[in-house]
Amino acid sequence: MTSTTDLEATMTSTPDIPDRDLSFAGSVVDKAIEHMMSKQINSIAIASALLGGAMGMLTRALPDDVVVQILTNAIESVESGDMRRNAGRDHAGEA
């Protein structure tokens, strides 16, 4: 098992994502969601496909323990109500 210190070191050693890249990627995802919604694709299907794609990207780019920490943070955000309080707000890049 990786210690918290090792995990923090791995996460901080990951290259920073340029704001322009995050903004561009977020806008492409937003447009893809809008397109699928206009085609009346089920919301759960859209979310599941996006989550699956995101998981694939994360597991190719990061060690498993870092992916687990990202998922743990996401679970904590749901359990604490943070995600629901921010419903409707753009969450791109907040993982």
C-alpha cells in the first residue's frame, strides 16, 4: 500500500495541466454532451460513457493508487453533498 506522503508526491509530480488545455477539453466535452442530449440520448448513458472514457484516460496517465485517490475524493464530494450543491455548474477539471 502506498503511504499518503508517497501519494501526494506522485500527484504533485504529475505535470500541471495548462489552463488552455483544460478549457478546450472542457468545451469539447460540453459540446459533445449538448449534441448527445439533442439526439435524446439517455443521460445515464451519456454520463456512463463519459465516466468510462475518463477512467480510461486516468488509468493510462496515472498510477493506480493516484486514480483511487481521485475516485475517493469524488466519492467524498458526493457523500458530503458538494456535488449536489454545485449541480448545474461546470465541474470540468475538478476531479
